[in-house]
Amino acid sequence: MLASLYGPLVAVLTLGRAGSLRAATLAAAGVGPGDDVLDVGCATGQLTGAARAAVGEDARVTGLDASAAMLDRARARTGRAEFVQGEAQRLPFPTASFDVVVLSLVLHYLDREQAAAALAEARRVLRPGGRAVVVDFARAGSAAGHVRAHLMLHGRAAATAPDHAALLTASGLTDVRAAPCPVKALAITRGTAER
């Protein structure tokens, strides 16, 4: 996907609720001043920028994406954040580096084994008491929902919200639960690293 089209596409696919989705994601993660945040699959850095604004000057905010073009656009639009090229399944960070790890609209690109590896890596880089949040497609409840999910997912099947919870639990996270999501086609699921 062209990096220049990513932001407008997200705006259309969320029916104009992209800003509300970012706010709900950060609220689910409990992002606040001083939190070090990793945005896995950051694309053009919109969520990374929102996290940067929420944590204050002394905290570290890092966006990671596999696409160099997305990262170039993210660097141009988001100041005071670090951007790193890499894969969700092999995070290039030390163990216990972050207070929050967010994987927003990432898991549907991965098969179940890759998604499990990505969440195991998210758990590894979380500090005790840290939070991981997954935002991705929910189970489509109607025929129209199935068509929309099919189009949004480029013809691939979506991991459903219950799969997200199971994957978070299997990665070793606890207190796994759903959070309110302003976009009907998506689900937000959160887990916590044990202290």
C-alpha cells in the first residue's frame, strides 16, 4: 500500500472515527505521563504521535513498521518519536523495555503462528505491570459486515476478537479483557504483564 494513501484509507474504513479509535486505544492501554510506549505496525505514525502527546517529554515513544516508506512518512509527520524498521515477530528491543505495547491493525496480516510470535515478543518487551493492547477486526455479525471485512482485509479471513484474547493469554499476559471500541468492525483487547 502506498504510504500516502494510508491515512485517508484509515479515515474512510473507520467511517471518520480514526481519531476516536486512537483515543480509545490509548485509554485501553492506560497510557499516561512517563509511560514508554511501543507502537508495533505504526504505519504512518498517527497512533505513535497521539501516544507521544500523551506521555510527556521524558518518556520514550517508538514506532516500528516493516515498511521503509511508511516509516519515512511517519518521521516526516511525527516529531520527538523514534522509528525503527522491523517485524512484530522479532522485536529489536531488550526484554522489559516498555510500559505499553500496542498492535493496531497488525494481526490480520499475520497467520496464527506469526500472531502468536508477535504477542510473545510484545510480552517479552513489556515491563512488569505493563500493558499490551490489540486493535483488530472483530467477528462480523451481519452479511454487510462480512462483505466489509472481506474488502478491508484484502480477501483474507480475520482473526476474531476471541482469538485476540486467547493469543494474549497464551503469550503469558493476565487480566485479558475487551475494551470499548468506537468502530463497530474492530475490537480492542488488553492484557497485563504480571508484576
